[in-house]
Amino acid sequence: MAPAAWLKRAQVRSCALEGEAQSPRAGAHATRADSRRAAPSDAQLAHYASTALIDEAQLTPKPALVDQRGSGAHRDLDLATMLCSAQALEPTFAALARTARRRGEPSALLRTELAQIGRAGEQDMLRATGGSNAHRGAIWIVGLLVAGAAMDACAVSPASTFAAASDRRSTAGHTEHPDASQICTRAAQVACFPDRFAAPSDSHGERARQRYQVGGARREAQDGFPHVIDVGLPALLAARAKGIEENAARVDALLAIMASLDDTCLLHRAGLPGLHAGQHGARRVLQAGGSSTPAGRAALAALEHELLSLNASPGGAADLLAATLFLDMLAHHRAGRSPDPWNI
């Protein structure tokens, strides 16, 4: 993205913050801000990132994905492997946070250093799982957000403010939440720098991205994680606001992401029929009332049956749900509440 575009986005956020400073409630907001906990340490960021991967893996039921019922459409993965991978990546996330905090600002040098750490972390993951590529996409997606959070002195404000922020839309249709958006923006700025030492990629996702001319994980990051900020977090918080229990709220957030994401995992495994099955099926579940309703559960079972028949699974959406849960944990940390209060 051009530097002018980043400047414009920064100016919009600056104006929004200035407007809030003029609010009659500014004093109350400042008092609450002063009472928040300090920004999380590198070790805490790494723990939250690993926990987000664990929570995503354990979330059940997920359509055609590894969960507590089984391996879904995957023959080389199971829940134990996913949990082992998530735990093995915690030192990688800590190194990403430490490096980003030391550099302080997005730069080409930081991009190079983070890429080297990520590649080393991928090897750690492969060794820990016996060669299973459980979280390659998550190293990129969640790892960049870890770096963005480490660079951001304000971290994330309480999760409850996301609900109010979901009503404030820019002309581009993006949720305007200054703190979470700032983390995503910093991560996106890093992603926009080239990885100078990367070998030509022949990953499944890259092949699908080129064949079907979709953005993939790279574009998602460079665009500022729109499926996290504008889809996943608002869906999660809207479900909670309706009183939906936490497990179903998280499943519905996953479905909301699936409904609009051009998931390269679906495209790789089943082409356009797989992508359309995932998107349309997710919409049907949500239109039926979500995974907490009888009609929604029936639609979810039908979606899973169709994806399994195509040997397809929405792995890209799963990575973005983990990113959503990571930012949600940061919100609870800053609010002085347990970052993982739901005990699902």
C-alpha cells in the first residue's frame, strides 16, 4: 500500500481520537484508561497467541476442521497434534514480540527479522508435530499481530468498546476502533515490506492464490486484517451481546469469517465448488439463527457434510478466528479482566 494511503488512515484515526477527546465523557474515559493494566509483556503476548491457537483447535463443532470430535477433512492432523503445534510456537511468538518491541516501528529491517524468526518457528513446529504443517498460516497471521501489539504502547482497550465501535463505520465500511485498528495497521505496515530472503513460495495457499486470483493470507495482512476487525470481532461481540453462550458465539464468528473469505485452503482442496460450498453454507447457518439454534445446528451439520464430501476444510478462516481470539484476549488484559474468562 502506498505511504500516502497509510498517512490518510492515520489521519482519520487521529481525527477520531481528537473528537473523542472533546466528548463530555472524556474525563471518565481517561479515568478508566488510567486504571487499565499495563501493556502485556512479550511473554504474555506469546502466551495469549499460543492460547488463541489452542482455543481455536478445541472449539467444537467446526465444519470439516480438526476439533474435539475428530480430524474433519484432514488425514494428517488431529487435535493432539494441533495442541502440540500451538505449544511449540509459544517461544516463536515471544521472539517475534521481543524483536518488534526492540525495533519499535515497522520497517524493512523488522520485516526481515520477523520473517527469519517465523521460518525458524515453522521448523520448530514441524519437529514438534513429526512433520505436520499444523499452523503455518497462523505463524504469519497471528505472528504479525503479536508484533503489532508489541509495537503498540496502548495495546487494546476493553472488549466492550468493540461493541460500540461496531456502529461507527468509515465510508469504506471498516469498523473504526482506534486501538485494535492500530495494532492491525502496524502489523499490516510490516507485511507490506518485502521479505528479501524468502525463497520462491510453492505452498498450497500460494498456488491457490495465483490460480484463482484471490488475495490469500498475504493480502489479508497487507489490507489490515479486515476479516478480523470488520467481521470476526464484531460477530463475536454481537453474539455475546445477544446472550449466546461463548462456544456458540465463537463458532458463529468463524462462520461469519467463512461467509465472505476467499479461503485458499478451500480453494486448494476443492477449487471453486469448495469455496462456494463453504461461503454459502456458512451464510445459511447464520441466516437460520446461528449455531445456537436448532435450525442453525441442522444447517451447520449439512455444511459439514458437504465440505467433507468435497474433502475441503476452511483452514484460512480458522487462522483468522485465532487472530480474532488473540485480539479479544488483549482487550480483556487491558480491561484488567482474565484474558480467558469463558472456560469453554
